[in-house]
Amino acid sequence: MKIDKNIKIGDLLNEYPEKAEILLNAGMHCLGCPASQEETLEEACMVHGIDVEELVENLNK
């Protein structure tokens, strides 16, 4: 499965737990927050001021 900006953070971490490090390094330090589990990657990037396209590219490497 290719990761895109519409994937929910909870689904991403359930499917690819090893990607948590990339999210943390990008500045998403609230991965354990219950609210973040239902946010899409795009929504979380907007909140944290992160370029979603760049992050998606890094997650798919």
C-alpha cells in the first residue's frame, strides 16, 4: 500500500509502526495522543507546519 496524505495517523501507525520515527523526526511528537489517531496525515501536517508532500515522499521511501 502506498501512503498518501489522506491516511489517518492511527491507520498509518497500525500498518507501518516503523514509520513512527520518520513522523517524530518531522516534528510530530503527539503520536500517542488519542485525537491524533483520527487525524489524516494532511491535517496533522497543517497543525504542525510540516510540508505534507515532502513527508509523504519520505514515508514512501
